[in-house]
Amino acid sequence: MLVTAVGSYPKIGPPAKAPSLRAAIHRLDAGQIDGQELRRIEDETTKEVIQQQVEAGLEMVTDGQVHWEDGQTYFARGIKGFAIHGLIRYFDTNTYYRQPVPEGKLEWQGPIAVEDYRLAVASSPRPVKAVITGPCTLARLSQSGCYGDVASLARELAQVLNKEALALQEAGAPLIQFDEPAIVKWKEDMALLEEVSHTVTRGLTTRTAIYTWFGDVASVAPDLFRLPYQVFGLDFVWGPANWGVLNHFPPEKELGLGIMDGRNTRIEPVEELVECIRRAARHVSLDRVHLSPSCGLDYLPRENAVKKLKRLSEAARRAREVLA
Amino acid sequence: MRSVLPTTSVGSFPKPDYITRARTALAQGKISPGELQELELKAVAHWVRIQEELDMDLLVDGEMYRGDMVTYFSEHMEGFAISGLVRSYGNRYYRKPVAVGPVGRRSAITVEWWKHTQALTKRPVKGMLTGPYTIADWSFNEYYNTREEFIMDLARLVREEARDLERAGAKYIQIDEPAVSTRPEEMDLASRALGVVTKGLGAFTVTHMCYGDFAKVFDQLTALPVDMLDLEMANAGYALLELFRGHPTDKYVSMGVLDVHDHRVEPVEEIVAGIRRGLEVFRPERLFIDPDCGLKTRTEEETVGKLRNMMAAVGRVRGELGGG
């Protein structure tokens, strides 16, 4: 069992030693600092959030996505052809993102996330996974613009993001995770997701994961598990029907077991989490489980996120004792 | 109140700068709560005067004393704490209510404000409440075992508040449920909670929802236990009208004809066209006209400009109908 994060980490809040990122962005907006200075503070914050994840007991971390405005803009602004439009709600949360709109042919212009990935690796005593917003989800959360429809946009994005994935592989990423929460909401995209998954993972020899959240994949599960990824991340908090799909979880695959609510401050008792791990262990060998929160932690105040990650590690320790 | 195309507002109006400054000063301990309240009373009177000058029919107090439609209620209820900072988008953060115990109400929350506002005008003033589904959805929950328990407990509190408003003389009570539009599949739960609030009320009841994908839950939408549905229409190109076309409802509908996220003051002609579209589907005695949503994010100038054109458009259509 590997204790890990899904993606984002709260950018600000206690405990904090790095200079305030929030104040830095205000100063940037007011013209008092330049982009380079902001970048330096983001880098320091990245080091801090990696340290906090490690201290909380995570065995594989992410860079916390400190440099990401949101899961869509971060990639879209690095891809030629995208314009970034107005704010729009992210699924059913109270978090908003700026909606990308393709205004011309999309082209990969060079690595988007590699510099941030290298910084994270250099700052972390634990392995760091690389995260890419998947082509179906990025297409669904954008307007289709000059591509006309979601499928055409997703197919193009799969080509573009494949180049990004290859660059992250080149940078040494031991695991590349594709975020595809949109499949939970738009299950009719399953055939499209299958098609673009083959495109986006082409040439990858490193391990790959697909992560979903905010719901279940029950109605598409057998097809989903056939996709060319090693790890399948599921949200068992906001998608309890995911427990049912474990009955036919392929034994050669690995499970991302999202059992700690990333959208609520309540700290789950250890026993409750251990019970979830026990339940999963009936269907999936524990050495094939990536234990995590149900989603990224951007929806929580940082002080709650820290406590929750510590509790998750505690539950993992306890589960290893009692289920060994 | 006029019987043909009565006009109203959804709730909030922009706060004058002196309120924003005074709220900061209060937080810094530089002024007393009483001093802030003096200014809030002044601002309410200002907006009542504007609505009267515009010749609007059903008035609101403009929510000068509410920071946020959920936090305002949670701060005046028992069982709630307030969270650390959560990111909303970009560099914007807010604090979320947290249910930490059984929710309760010490005393009436909005009644004094309603009485004060009603005393300023001969026109009816709406009692304005946030609904149980929305309060729960926009809060963290560390106490209740299920969302449903949390929502139904809140419904009982909001009912008490609605009854207090009615006892004080309110003839119109609006219960806002904007969160429902983000999760239409929970319309049934929201409806049951709303039923608890409105049961036995003699007042004319309204619920406001933002634009959502209501096609699959249309029957539940029109069966909501209120007298009037207040719906965003203009910002979605009046798409919701198509759901009503061919499905007559005995509900009153209040149709939003001003996009509150647009800085532009819509020309009279454009609003007239929107109202005419509404009249293809609804009878003029059953159709209220209002902005899409609260106007608090617009400037006072934009707000008054938009409302003035809305009133001019309503006047023109009333003339065509031979009424008003």
C-alpha cells in the first residue's frame, strides 16, 4: 500500500514558513513585483507543501499544484491556440476556473509542467508523481470553440498532451497521472475516453494512472478498467457505488483508493478508514493499493488538509498492522 | 401591486463604499457594531428610495447587512463555526461555515431588518431567506452523519424564521436555493426540505434558483412547494423557457431578464424582446419580471441603469397588453 495525494494542496494558510503567496499575487497585480519574483515565491511554497506532505506521511507526493491557477488554465495557457475566457464553476463545487476556448489549431510549444516537476523532484525526499489534466476532461471543461465539438477537441488534446507526457517521462516521472473526472459526469464519453487514452499514453513506458472524482464509475467500470493505465483512481466518498465495481477489478491493475473526504473538514476516525481499507482488501491485494483522499485538497483550508493527511497515514499504519 | 408583469429583485444590491470600509473597520476594532449598523440602515433606506423611484412593485432590502447569503445565516445560528481560508478562484479566498453541533436558532434573524424596511415604504417588501439545501451545501459538515439529516435540521430552522416573518406581517417570502442548480439530481431532497419550510405558510412563497440543467427534473422543478419559481433566464439566452413551452404550469414564474454578470446595461429593446419571449409561454398575470440574480457584484450605476431599462421595457410591454 502506498499513501499518496491525488493532486492539489491548499496554496496558503498555516502552517506556513514561506512568504505569503497570497500577498505576492496581490503585489504582482499592483505592479510591485514582477513575474520572476512571484515564481520564486511559488517555488518556495512548492517546497513547503512537499515538506508538509512528507511530514504528514505521504509516500508519494505531488508538487501540490502551487503553480497551477486551476487544472485547465495551467495546461491551456501553455498550448498554442487556446484563449482563456471567464470564470466558470468547477463541477458541483464552489471553486471556479477560467474556461479555455480554442481559437486556432492547438499545438504543443514545448514542456508546460516539466520545470515545475523537476523543482518538485529536487525538493522531495519521496517519489513525485506527475499530473496532467486528461484530454476528455480538458475538452469537456473548455468550450469546443473552433473545433466544433467535444470529441474533435479531445482528440486534438490527446495528441498535444501525449507530447507533454513524453516530456515528463523524459524528466524521470515514475508515474504519470491523467486526471479524468469528467467521465463521472459525462458517462456517454466512455468510447471517446478509450480512444483518446490510447493516443495520450502512446510511447509511454513509465507507469500511468487515470484518476476520477466527485462520483462513481459504476456504469462504465468494465470498459474503464480495460484502458491502457496501470492505476485507476476512484472516489469512494462522493461515489459510494464505486465499492460495487471492485467485484470485477482486474487483478493485474492497481487501485487508487480515495477514502478520505477531500471536500469536508471532518476528520475521519482511524477505525472508519481502516474499515474502508479492509473492505477494499477483499477485492484488491493491498500491495496494489494507492491510498489517498477522494480528490485534490484545494477545497479545504490548509490546516484541515494537514490534519487529514496525517490521519490517513495513521490509518495506513494501523491497516498494515491489523490486515498483515 | 400591479397585476400585469409585476416587477421585483432577486435580493442583493451593491453595497456603498462606506459599508465596505466600515466592515473592515469593524473587523479591525476601529468602530462598534452599532456604528456599522447605522450605516447599514442608511444604505437600506437608500436602496428602498431607488426602488420606489424606479416604480418597482415588490421591494427588497438589498442585503446591505449580509456579507454572504450563507455565512450571514450561519453566523446567527447555533451549531456553526467558521473555517480557515478556502480558495474560491485565482487569489480569492473565503471562509466557509462548519456545522460542529446541532444547528439551532437563538432568536429571529431577519425579522427586525424586514420590519425596519417595510416601515420605510407602502409597497410590499419580501422576506429573504437562504434555503436549507444551499446553507448545507455551502458549509462543511463535521457533525451530521448524512447530508440529509443536516439539510432537514436546517429546514426546521428556516421554517421558524419564515413563520416569524409571516407573524411580523410579511406577505411575500423568498427562500433562495441557488445550490440546487449545481446538482439537479438532488432536486427531490431540496424539494422535501423546502416543503418543510413552506408548509402551513399563508404568505406568497418564492424560491430562486440559478440556471441549471433542469431538463431531467422538470416535473420536480414545477412541483416545488412554493407559489413562484424565480429563474435565471437572460444569461442562458432564455433556454429554460423551452422546457416550459408546451408544459403549462400553475406556478407563478419570475423571469430574470438582466444578466447580473454583465457590466453592460441591456438596451430596453433587448429586454422587451426577452419579455415577449416569456409571454409566448406564460400569461402576463402569472409572470413577474426581475434581474437574473442578486446584483451585488455590479456597481450602483450599472445596477440602477439595468433596473431603469428593465422598468422601461416592462412599461412598454404593459402598454402593448393594454394594462399597467
